[in-house]
Amino acid sequence: MGWHSTPGPAGLGWGLLAATFCGLIPYGIVVAGVRRQRLTDRHLRTLQQRPAPLLAGIASVVAGVAVLVALDAPRQLIALVTAMLTGLAATLLVTLWWKLSVHTAAASGTVAVLTLTFGPAFTLALPAVVLVAWSRVRLGDHTPAQTVAGAALGALVATTVLIPLR
């Protein structure tokens, strides 16, 4: 989205900045938790261990939105990061009582964002969401219902937040 909203090196910089707050820092928090043995694994398979890393991820994304706004980042990028923040918050709420698939939520949200940004041809990526869901069930990490709910949540949040904000 950074490159799309601002072609060239500046767009790449915007994208890397957003990726740092939305991906690198939250994943680093999870990896650190596993290394310190506070978390059993990087996939957060244990429901009770999910809220703290999700809250830390939310804090990182909030900081990312603040930095992007302060630096006058492209509106589309701020909209994307805000949609990610909303998706994380919704996931956290569900996670308090049920183990929703974050993987399928992220996959379907990504397909929704790509489709909204680049056109309906990106709906051809929907089989990737199905493959992610299948893999989560096959690994024994989720039930089919948890993957379907994750996919629905991801697409719904991405669509309802991104459209009015971009």
C-alpha cells in the first residue's frame, strides 16, 4: 500500500515504516515471549496466552498510526493500518472467549484489501484463504468453524474500515 499510494523510494519507506509497527514489532514481542518461556509457541496455540501479545500488538499498531499521522503519511496507508488495528481489536475481543483463527483473518483481510485497492481480479486469491484455513485445521490448531469465523471477521473488518477511510 505504501508503494501504491506513493510510487518510488518514498512509498517503499512508508510501507516499511507501517510494516515495522504492524508486523515486525508484534512478531518480535511473540518471539521474545517464547524465548523467555512466557509463551509456549509463536502461533499462540494456548487461548489463555493470546490476550497479552494481542494487546502488545495493538499498542504497537496504535503507535504506528500515530507516527504515520504525525509524518503525514498517505491516507490509504493510514486507512490500511487503521483497518489492521480494528481487526486486531476485534480478534482480541473474540479471543477472550473463543480461539478465532488469526491466520485466516489476516489472509481474508489481505484479499479484501487487495481487491478494494487493485480491483476484482484479486478475488482470484480467495483459494489462498481456503488453503490457510485447511492448514490450520489440518495442523489441529483450529476447528473449521474457527477458521471460517476468522476469515469472515478479517474480510468484514477490512472492508468496512478501509472503504470509508481511504
